[in-house]
Amino acid sequence: MSPASDSYLERAPLELRDWLVQFLPEPLQWLAHHLITVVAVLAVFGTFFAFTTIAERKLLARLQNRLGPNRSGLPWIKGLKLWGLTQPFADAVKTLTKEDIVPATADKWLHFLAPVIVVAFSLMTFAVLPFGRNMIPVELNAALLYFFAAGAATELAIFMAGWSSRNKYSLLAAMRALAQLISYELPLILSVVPIVLVAGTLSTKAIVLTQGYWTSGFLPHWFVFTPWGLAGFLIFIVAALAESNRSPFDLPEAESELIAGHLTEYSGFKYALFFMAEYFGLTALSALGVTLFLGGWQAPCVFLEFIPSYLWFMLKLIGMIVFFIWVRGTLLRLRIDQLTRLAWKFLVPLALLNVGNAAFWVLSAHWAGPLQLVRWAVSFAVIVIPFVIMGRSLTAGFAPRTYRYAS
Amino acid sequence: MLGSGIIKGLAVTAKNFVGSYYDPARMTTVEYPEQPTVLPENYRNFPFLVSENATDPMGTLRCVACQICEKECPPQCIIIEKSKDKKPDANGKMQLYPAVFGIDTSVCMSCQICVEVCPFDAIKMDKVFEIAATDRFLDLYLNREQLAKPNTYYHQIHPEEAAEVDGRLTADRKAAEEKAKATAAAKAAAPVAAPKPADSAVAPKPASPAVKPQDEPRRLVSPKPGEGGSPLGEGGPAKSS
Amino acid sequence: MSGRHPLLWTSRSQHPPLHFTFTHSTPTLLETAEQIRDRLVTRFPAAQIVLVPNPGPAAEHSLLLDATHAPDIARFLRDDPVLRLDYCSNVTGVDWPDKDITGITKTSVPDPAGGPPKIVEQKTVRRQPGCLEAVYHLYSMALKHGPVILRLCTANRIDAVTLPSLTPVWRACDFQEREIFDLYGIVFEHHPDLRRLLMWDEFKDHPMRKDYVEPDDYEWEPTAHGAVLERAKAHLTPATTAIKEGPKP
Amino acid sequence: MEMSDPAVTPAPFPAAGNITDAEREELRRHGILLTSLEELYNWGRSNSIWPLQFGLACCAIEMIAAATARFDIARFGAEIFRPSPRQADLMIVSGTVTKKMAPQVVRLWNQMPEPKYCIAMGACAISGGPFKQGYNVLKGIDRFIPVDIYIPGCPPRPEALLHGLIQLQAQIKGEKLTGPDAARHTRPEEPSEFPVPEYGAHDLEPPHNPDVWSPPAALDKP
Amino acid sequence: MSTSQVSGFNTQVSAPGPFGGPAGPTVRAVHDQFHGDLLEVSMGPQHPSTHGVFRMVVTLDGEQIVKLKPVFGYLHRNHEKIAENTSYLGSMPYTDRLDYLCSMSTNWAYALAVEKLDGQPVPDRAQYLRIIMAELTRLLNHSCLVGFLFNDLGTSFTPLLYAFREREKILDLFESLSGSRMMCNYQRFGGCRVDPSPEWLEAARRLAENYPRFLDEYEAMLTGNEIMLARTQGIGRLNSTHAINAGLTGPVLRASGVDYDVRKIDGYGVYPRFDFRVPLGAHGDTYDRYMMRILEMRESVKILSQAFRDLPAGPIMDPKAKLRGFRPKAGEAYGRIESPKGELGFYLISDGSPNPYRYRVRPPSLINLTLLEEMCLGHTVADAVVILGSIDIVLGEVDR
């Protein structure tokens, strides 16, 4: 550990918490300690959610050669624009004060519960993410298991929403959501198994610590920089996109097909909750990706360690989310059968192979010298060759065509 | 390989994203209320009535209430009622004038046929488009006073076309005067002369009598795209009242 | 899904080989309307086929067929190797209302007084019964020529408004015949799915007929004149007249 | 000098819903807390007008154009065209409303949650426009639902739609929560749903909703 | 479709779905003895991907379509009836609003039919101008169509916005020439209304010259995309026999391999003087229909460059043509052109009066929908949306 890791900035948030807690009587300190953590996480990621939405709108706008929201300003003060950064708050004010409509024939309890559950579970996933050195809300040994369990529950809520709305489009969306859930949980988890295998732990904190080394000071030992890690990361991204219902896998909410899918009958506050949960889910999965593959809060180079770890984490998180927005701005949607085919016929076999690959990596850990090169080559081959072959078979029959002209 | 097409697509969007910061071709937003909307010379929205005199637009409408536009208007959104009396026009000639002239802009489809068929260059297309209203019955019906705008305004919004129209009208006027002079001279010379062209006739004789004004094909030349007259100059649609 | 022409309903998976040997030719007809008429008359001796000349500069003459033989003739035209009119471009309905034709007959009545015979003009009003007509424009995609124009007439405009549907011959007529049924009220027999196309099902009228009267919704017509004014007169309020005047100059 | 400044140029048409600074001051005097709450509420609503993704005819293309790069309705926070009426705040009736379509439009309006607004974009939506002589054309959507802003034009330029949107924003910013002139959606006696017309044998039944649509009988022009 | 309704299973559940048809939004579970539940969904008239107010009543088995009935008339604006009560000239601006994306071509089709009806000659320069306008319109229409198609395929508006970026450039040209962005009202019987200035022609030439660059970028973004290939290839196949019999025209027909382009067949205007090719598909699927548009745009660029090169000087209106009081001789005529959507025809009957006795539009958009059900059967809802998008309809023309 370099001295930078003990810098004042690094410790500031924790010390602030301890300073606040000390005013309370001894028996309440434990509770306050955790409450402050919860409130801090909620506040930080609530704000982060708000700015993700405006960032998404502005980035998509730039992608499409336009400006995006830029003139919301503030109430009470005229003539202020603030580059439209207050746009999410305007949206929040509006959405929260909108009339709440529950369809007459809807299953009212489920209709009400679905948005509550979806937000609750997507927030629960944040509990086990290490946001910085020593900044992890709950240290669980089985953190990964907990994360996936909580994350999967959100899809259930989507099904509840679709089912309870008594709308045909919602119903179709609910079915799609279930199919998607079942298909993509597997590659998502399988893509993480190699990490568990190599790191030998399910604890997210321990996984981050395993990646905290550098070769000659600037080549970080992040898992993404190994062949099996890269493959796992790509599978993870695809599965994460599907899990968080983002384009090109936004089938439950497919706008051009199913109106708004499971959200069709939701208005006002409940719609806002779904919207929020969607972004929380995306953020949580991105954060997990950062934690598992991109070295978590570790700096990429030793000499950049003076920047506090939580800022590194945020930077990487923002990078992931920008990538997701970029993908959304470019790609088109898969069909439901293609979606499941991609999962079962491509991602799952590839992920399984990758587990074997990681096992090989563990077994060959002691290889050195020229053998090290062999190790890399074998590991690459194990993943690239099946990728090419299976990719061929997946896209068999689909190719750009040439055309003839009338004589 | 699987994914190459996707990566190509991502590259194109990335190019557009980066380009939006420095390449004007990739950042095409015109910030509407602040940045000016450049309307081309030929732009048309709703018709207005041209009057010769800027200070008293109602007194000198070119319109002589011939009701051609009322008849030709495809959606029938023009109403004209002829006056009972006559008033002198810009040339001092006694003419009928529209006692009622109304256009329902909630019906008008901006087709410009009224402009094309008008033999007197009395009705032209305005360029104002910021006309959202809250009462469609009273706000969107334009009466004679609201429609009348001076020729200077016409020059502001359609400079080239207005100049051409003015040139044509002056030529017509001159020709009419010369003809009148000639007839007067002929009358003085010979006791039996052709009957004087009736002053009370609705249409002033065009310069070339071979072609009727309404059948004369329009030969408007479009100006350079993107460069046009200003929709509203300083002062805008000046009203006398 | 039975009842339609088998050609149109073959399984979607069976694709005949896509091969066309077309030669570019002029878009004019390979045979004149008269030649087609003559050939049809010899082929269908029982059919009544009338050549309807087009007096306009387009000079595209048409063939008026009788209703009973029309489907057979249509099928013949489609499959005939000389014509191969495989493409029905346009189907139109036309309404020809009953027309009063005033004829003046002049009879010379001999003057009983012995003078020159007096000419007495007698007006006879003959009511020419109207009909509803369907017009088909046929082209050939295989031979690239056309158009051949077919016309079918109903017996009258009231009760005998039935014509045979040509949808079994050309699927292209499907929506267009439905539209004619909707807007003109021609009933096409053997049409696979004869419902209103554009108006709602509860609608009773046939609005494209010349004698159709529109529902009265002329409550606010500040610019009404001519025919519209007649209809809007019942709704004239002081406001509609006052708004025209506007403030006096 | 290519462009008219809408604030300077005397527009030939009366502008809608403008609130002057004096009026705003008056508002302030009503009570700081309520007014600031009101302002926050109205600020949020006026900057986040999500239109219903719903195009009828030609004007819909210009509505889409208003959302594209050149005009970018997103600058006003209004680019989120929601396909479901449950999440929409604004219905832009963009194009000819036929009699066959009118019941669906009214139903969509009924399905939108309060507070909701309606813009009639283009001649057809206002009055039937050039197609008003048609037997299947509704002579203005305001025969069945209340319209806040009318944008004439055939079709109006995208800028005209933006102008209408700015007018609507101004109108929302001036709305009050209490008092005799409180906003429509705050008054319980104002209907939020309107009867859906039915298809009749010759016309819609009823052909218009007299509670919503009544052309002026007499005129008292200034 | 024989859906025998087994008693006891047929449930009528009224649900407040916002997109029900006129009968009201009801979930109707239609029971079939052998296939379990079929779901009847009414897509439209307000649906994000029906390109306006088109409505499809779709019966679904799972997500698979077993029956699809299109419902029209939600934009039936009585164009034909109004035209029969209006003068010939008065109908010209209405034709702008038929196919509101391609007003220039629609204008031309109508002018062509009237000129045929009256035997009206058109000067050469006007003919070239018409071709320039029609081909610019084709560029505009096809770009927008591809954008809309990708919207249906689920992109977040990006291709559509790129297409509209280019559309704005063409609209700027149209606006500076005719005065209106969309409703150009440009053609007249016997010529055109406004003569473009040399600057205008130069700007248009530059636009056409730069257009392939946009197309290249567009294609790089989309044509090779694996998801796009998987979503469009083999979807909505249409064979040539059916296509011809159903009267399909335009790129939809040519995607099925039928060589039929009215520009070549009729050689109207001065098209025979131009050197261009007609692309033909081989599979008749959605991808072919998409590629037809891309290839046609490239051919249009070629036509445009030739037109700008050969544009003759001279009048743009036949001096004998009448603007007002136009009464063609009694007779009838059917004039057709190759509009971007297919064969657009106008059938006119004149009885010598100032108004047409019968005025009929042959709408390619409507007739191209004839085989929609056949193309969609067996595919999923997601594909139906894409197939509809690839047919390219404009509701103003479908319903008129």
C-alpha cells in the first residue's frame, strides 16, 4: 500500500461519518453508523441517477447531432439556463405530481407492489458493492450470491407489473421479461464464475483486492486484461444489457412493438419508480462489472493513486454507463427468439468454455518464461476459436447481399 | 466475424458524437427562439393584402374586390363583399374596394393560389409563422384591417418579387397613361374615334394586351437558397391605427 | 381461408423460381381495343362487349362487358398469351346518376286553314336511368404493355347494384373493390371479404355518390359563400356576420 | 437582420398565455410560500412536457421534424415522446382528425393523467382545415376535447410548433393552484374525461360536445 | 380462422388498454380447441410504429401471428369527393397532402394525368425540373423510410435523425424554390410554377453530389449490422407471382425480382433520355426491400447529376396553358408515374366542366398493403412491425 491510500481525501467520508456518530449515545451508534451509510448511498446514487438521465439525454442528443435539454434553469430565478442540468429535477417535480391512474380492472395490489419491489430490490444490490477502499456498506462473504439473488427479483417485479395491468401489451411484455430473465441469468452468473475461481472468494471486496497489483507500476492486474477475463467481461456486458432491459435487449419495453410494455398502464409516481429502478439496476450492474473486471476502486497506475479510490470507482462507473448509452444510441433490437438463441447457443457455451479457460489459467499459474507466452496463447485460442466458430453458426445464412439490375 | 458490423455502427455514431463538437455539418441545431430563423425569399405562410400607402393602408388597397381569389381558393377560406361605392386608388382611378375581406387562417392551407390568380398583385403571402393563439374563433379569423399591410412591408419580406411586381405595375401604369394620351390625341385629331376605354372597368389594361393577366404564367425566379429577405423588418406590419 | 382463388393462397413457403425474361417494349398496347373486342367476341359469342370510345386526347378506349361473362373474360385476358394482362392497376367506381334528357320533337301540323304547315315543338323528357360503374385498368407486367380498360355497369343505382368481383382473378382488386362497395355501394359478388374499407361499419350512406348529402356541421363558417353559405345559413349567428365586418376603419 | 424578434415585433396575432413581470410581482404578493411552491410546481411541469407519441397526418411529420436535430424540441425537455398516454402530459393533435378517428382521440385524451394539455397543430386539427368540406372530417378537435393552444399553418413550421410549446410553457408558468382563477386541473368540478362520441348511421353521435365547443353567438369585439 | 369457442373457457375480460379499437379496449381470449389461447391485439390506430393511424387487428398465438386484418379509414379525408367539387387547379395543393412526404411527385402525377386528359404539352426545361424534383423527392422519401424502418427495428431514433438531417437539406431547397417545406404545390398543367435560379441549381447539384457520402455512412452504420441482418433477412418473404397478382408496385415489387419501373415502361417525362438502372431483389424479404431503397437512391443521384448537366434553357410553362378557367375536353385519362412508393396513378373523367367529373387516385401505399397478412403470417409481432415499415406506407395516401 502506497502512502497515498491513507491520504486525507481517502479517509474524509469515513471520518465525517464517525464524527457524526460520536454525538449519539453508545447504544444508538451502531444504528446511526449504518443509517448514515444507507442515506449516503441513497443520496449519492439518487443524484447519480438524476444526472445519468440528463447525461443520457444529452449524450444521445450529441450522438444524433443535436443539443439536447439545455434550458431548464431554476424556478424563482428568471433567465438562468444552467445548461439544462436541472432537467431531471423538473421531470421529478412533474412526475411526482402527476395523477396516478390505476386501471379499473387491474389487480390493484400487484399493480401497486410491482414498482415498490422493483425499486427495493434494485437498491438492495448496492449493499455489497465496494465503492472505495474501506467503503463497502455490508461486507458479506457471499456477496456475489446476494447480488444476483437481489438482482433477479427485479425481473419478477416486471412480470408482476405486466401481469397486473390487464393490458395486452403489458402481458406480452411480462412474458418477454420472464423469457429474458431465465435466459440471461445463466450467462451473467457463468461469466462471473471464472473470477470466483481465480480469486477464490465470493466477497466483492476480496475480489477487488486481488486485482490491486501492477506490473512495472502501470500495467494493472485487472481481470479484464487476461484472455478469460476479457471474454468474461464481454459476456458480462451483453448479459448485463439484457438483465437491465437496455437496448438492444429492451424487449419488455419495446417501444415500437409493445407501446411501453409493462409500463403501459403506469403513470405518475409509479412510473417514476420503474424508471428509477431501471437506472439503479443499470448502475448496480455496471458497478459490479467495474468491481469484478475493471479493478474496482483501484487506480490504473501506481502514480495515480493519490486520487481517492471512490473517485476512481465513479470514473469507471461513468465510463461503463457512457458505453451503455453509446450502445443504446447505435444498435437495434433483437427479436425474442433471437435473444434467447443468443443466450443459449452462444453466450452459455462460451461462458462455460471460459470457466474451463479460467481453470487452465489457475493451473498454469506457475508457468514462467516462454511458457508464460504459451499460457496466454492457449488461453486466447480457447476463447477466440469457439467465438469465431459459434459466431459463424449463429449468423449462418445472414450476410450482406449483392444485387442485379434490370437489363 | 460476429460483431464487426456492430463495431462499425458504433464507430459511425462515435464519429457523429465527436463531430457534433466541432463540425457544423454534424451539429445542425438552430436554437430557435434565440437564433434567427432564416426564411427564404419565397417562403409563404398566410396571405395579406398589399396597400400602396404606408400611412393609410386602408385607403389604398390594391384589391378591387373582383372576388377571383374567393372563387379560386380551394378550401374556400376567403370571404369578400364588394363595396357599394367607389374610392380612388393609388392612381386616382375610381375603383370598387372590398367592404369585407376576411381570411380564416384556421382553414387556409397556404397554397398561394389566391396570389397566382390575382390580376392586380393585391394579395401576397406573408411570412409570419409565430401565430399560436388560444381562441380559434376570434384570433384566427383575420379581417380587412388585420390583413392590410403596406407595400413597404411587402418589399421587406419579398424584396426581389416585390421589386419585380412594382416594375410591372409602373410599366402598366405608364402604358395606360400613354395609351390614354394617344387616344386623347387621336380623339382630338379625328372626330370619330374609338370609344375611350372605360375607366370604371374593373381591370386596368395590362401592358401586353395579347396575354390576359390571369393567364400570364408566373416567372418568378427563386433566390439563392438560404438567403432571403427578412420576414419582418423593423417596425414590421405597421398599422395606421 | 377457403373460397379464394387457389393461386392466391398457395403456401407461403413455396416460391416459384424468380426468373423473368422481359424485353423492354413501348408502353402502348400490343393490340388495339377493337382487336381485343373482336377476339373476345369470337371467344365468347354469348357475351355482350361494347367498345366505349374515349373522345379525349388520351384516346384510351375501353370495353364495356356484361356482368355475367366478366369473370371469364377477365381470366381469359389475364392468361391469354398475346395479352397476358397479369396486373390490374386501378379499380374505380363511377356514379352516373339518372339523367333527364329533354328532347324536342318538331312535328309539322298542317294548317287546317290551308296556310303553310305549322311547326309544333313538343318537349319530351326522357329519364335516362343511371348506373354505377366499375372501371378496371389492366396492364401486363410480363409483356410490358397496357392499359386495357374494362368497364362493368350495374343495372341501376337503387336495388340492382350487384357486379361480379374480379378479386379472384386479380388480388389487386381486393381493397379497391371494398372501397367501391364502401363509397359507391356496388355489391361485388364472390368477393372474399366484402366489408366497408374506409368508413365505419355502422355507416349507412355511400358518400361518393353524386346525390349524397353531407351531415350538417356548418355551425361556424365565417367565410362561407356560394354553396357553403346555403348550407350554413341555418347556423348564422350575429357573431359570424359581425366578425366579417371587424372594426370600421 | 434576418429574423424578427418575437418580443419586439408586434405580432399580428395576439400571443397566448403571456405573463408580464407585473403580474408575476402580483403573484408574489399573494404569499411567498404558496407562490414559491407554485413556481416550483409550475417550473417542473413547464420544463418537462412529455408529448404523446401520436401523429395523425401531414403535421405529424413536422412534429417529428421538430424533434430532429435542426429544431430539437429536446432543448425544452419535451423530446420524450411517450407512446403510452398514461405517461404523457401533452397531446399534440397533429393533423386531420377524421370522424372515424375522433372517438379514439377522445379516448386517448381520457386516458391521460391530469394535468394534461392539448395543442391543436395545423389547420385540420383546428377546424378541419382544407378538408373541412369532407364528409368524414371532424371540423376541429375542440368539438370534443378542450384545446389550450392552436397553431395555424398547413402544416406549421417546426418553429411554429416550438413557438406554440413556448406559449404553453408560459401558460403553465402562470397557472395558480388556488383562488378563483386556479388552473383547470385543480378544480374538482372540471371534467377530466369527456364523453366518447359514437359511430352513427350518418355522422358521429353527438356531432360535437356542447359542453366543450360553442362558437361565439354574438361578438363583442373591442 | 376457425376459432371454435369452447363453452366455459371463453372469457370476456374488459381491460382498460389504451389502444383498443372502436369496440373498446377489451382483452378477448379466443379459445381454440387445439392451440390453446389466442390473443387478439388491436395495434393502432395510435401505435408508435404504424406510421400514422393505420390499424392492424392481430391474432397471436404466443407471439406468433396467426391472423392479421388491416383496418383503414382513420385518415380518410375525402380527397376524391373534395376534388370533384373543386376546379382542376384547386386540387393541386390537395395532392401535396396525399403523400405528404413526396408532394413533388404527387404533384407531377396529377399534372401528368391532367395533361394527358387535355393533350397539354410541357416544355423541356419543365420536364427536366420535374425529374429533378421527383428524384430529390425519392432521395428524401427513401432516406426517411429507412430511418423509420430502423425505428421500428428498435433503434433509439439515431438513423431517423440522420435521415432527417439530410431531409432538412432537401426541404431547404424545396422551400426556397416553392415557398413551403412540405406542401410544395409546384407543378402546373403545362409546366412548373417557379424557375430555379442558377444558385439554386448549384446548391441542388452539390447536394446530390454529396449524397452518396451520406449513404455510405448510413450503410456503414446499418447494412452490415448483424442484428439488422438477422432481423430482416428471410422476414416477410414475398414471391413475384403473388406480388404481381396483388398489384404491388415500386420497390416492394422489385424486391421480389420483377422488373417493372414505370419510369422505364412508360418513359413519361423525359426519362428515356436518362441513363439509370433498376435494381432487382432476389428474395423478396425485408432486407431486399431495404436494399432496393438504398440502391434506388444511388441511381437517383445518377439521374440528378445527368439532369443538372443537361438542363436546357427555355420557358418553364407552356405559354398557351391556362391557369384559371381551365376546362379540359370531355374524356378520360389515366396517368401514372413511379412515385417513391410505387405506381401512383390519377384517373380523371372530364365532362367539359371546370371540375372533374370523376377524380380517382390509385394509391400505391394502399395496394401494397394487400399482401400484408400473407407476409406477416407465422412471424412475430416484432416482425410484423418491421414488415409494415418496409412496405413504406403513408396514411394520407392509403386512406386519402
